[in-house]
Amino acid sequence: MATIRERRRGVWEVRAFTGRDATGRPTQVSRTVQGTKRDAERVAAELTLRPATAAAKTTVGELLDLWVDQQRGSWAPSTARDQQSRVGLVKSDPIPRIPLVRLTAVDVDRWHARLARAGAGEGSIRNQHLVLRAAVTQALRWGWVTTNVVAVARLGRRKQAPRGALGDDEVRLVLRAAEELVAAGEVESAAAVALRLAAATGARRSELAALRWKDFDEGRLTVDSSLAIIRHGSPGARVTPTLRDDPTKTGNRRTVTLDKATLRVLVELRRSQGAYGPWILAVGERPVNPERITAWWRRARDRAGLDQRWRLHDLRHWSATTSIANGHDIRTVANRLGHANPAMTLRVYAHAVESADGAVADMLGHVLDGEG
């Protein structure tokens, strides 16, 4: 935004906001223009479009580094690792060398094309795009640019078949396989309970690992934390990681009601090992590593003969998909999953909503025909 003031006849002062300094205070630039008001308006337009001096010297790569520094404190360790990895991928391309003020939507589209030609998958391209878009959004907030050209650029989508979801029979098979592994002494007693909880509650593995016996009360589980894995040393180094108790992914606290069968196995587990430590899925003072829960899943999956493409996280998807397909409302399902916004649940599980639509149609037909 620029202002124009006539200081004397034929002499104009033009001032324009140029952003904020390191302390957050607004900065501006001033120009004196001799001529008509139209001349002053032309200079005002130029100053409005001209970025701050700091932006003029900043490359896209430098902006990415500034964005990481700004956001790192609010990220969970796993998020920081993922985002820094994505920034590294972006910086392996020529686009980070472009001055921020010269970056255009054409540059972004060409970058997408280079990534696709190099064999990058749709998910990788999207993740890198989102990182760059977030960084330029920060520059926009700072007043360094007047528009986010990354958001303007089109992110192409290839048509892909939906991943699909585990079937009910497959889930039952893998839970039975986990019980057999426990009975044979091949895995810890908590393994079968962990997989049952993953399917019954839709909790993430980090949330399952953080469950304490104090979170279990009157047939309900309170989920209010998750375990972050902090690795030490160089990649591949055999150093025991630190398990840090963090808030859940969305920072929300939720209470999930358990079905009778899940409640029963949890009560049995507490009777057998509840006196040996505070953690539901571990004996002793140290919680179970979330990666151990994944290992339990793989053992059970392979024993059940399921396709290896199925992940532990697919139990969470099964829980959500089955709940929605059986007519339960999105808000309730979102609460069980720990989604901050039911709109996210609706977006991720739209296919389940579509499958439930048939039941709604049948119900309405019965009412219209007086059969209900």
C-alpha cells in the first residue's frame, strides 16, 4: 500500500510499505516525484510492487532455510526430519538459485516437469511443492513478495486407483495371527492387544506406545500424548534412540470408548503385567518403541498370509472406513481418530461416505413407500 501527498505544486511525496524488520516493526520507502499526479501514481504503483530490500537479495534456497529456522521449534521431531528432507530435495534442483523476487509460476511449472522427467513420484512432487509454497507464504506475510506464485502454479495430478482398505476378514485374520504368536511365545504379550487397539480405536502407533494404565478407566481410553523417536549419531549408527513423550499430532486430547471384547483383553493384560510399570504396552519404566509395534504388525501380517503392501497404519484406515460405511457420523469418527477438523476426515475417507450413501438411499426409499 502506497500513499501520495502533494508537498507543493508539482512536487509529490510517495511512501510505500515494504515489509517488517527483524523486530516486526513496519518499514517503508519514500520517493519525491516532480510532475503530475499521474506521475506520482506511477511511482506509487512501482513501489507497491517492489519487494523489500532483504527480499531483493534473497534466493529461493535461502528463503527455504529461513522458513525451516522459523518453523523448527513448532515441529515434532518426525515432522522436522521429513520437512528438512523435502527441503533438501527442493535444493537439489536449480530452482533454489533463482532470486525470490524473480520467481514466477512458469519457473514452478518447469520445476514440476523436471521432477516428473527425473522419475519423482506424484507424492514426492506434491510434498516438495507444499514445502516451497509454505516458504513463499511466509515471504508473503513478511511483505517480501506481493503474491505466492507457487500457489498459483498448477500442481498436476495423475489419475490413480484408490489404495483401498483392508477387508473385515483380513483384519480378523491378522488379529488371530497375533494371538497365535503371543501363545507361541514368539512376541510379547502386549502385541495382540496393541493390534486390537489399533483397529478398535484407530490410534496411531506413536499414540499406542504412549498409553499408560492411568489412561484406561471405566471402559475408555484417553489419548493425549504420543512418543517421538529421537535418533542420535549418524544414520545407521547403532545407538539406542530417545523416546520423548510429546503431544499428539494435532495437540488434541480425546477419549475413546472400547468395545466389550477389547475391554476384556485389556483387563486381562493389566491383570498380568499392570503391576510391572506404568505403560500399557511395555513392562518396566521404558515405553515400547513405536517401531516395535510395527514389527509386531509385520509378523502377524506375514503369518496371516496378507499382502505385504498392507501397513500397520491400514488398521487405522480400516477403523475409519468401517465406521463411516456403517452409518456413523463424520464428527464422531473424526474425534476417535484425533483429527483436528472433521473436514479432513471427510476428505480422506470420501470413498467410505460414498459407500454409505447406498444405505441412505434404501432408507429413504423405505420411508417414501411406507415400508419402514
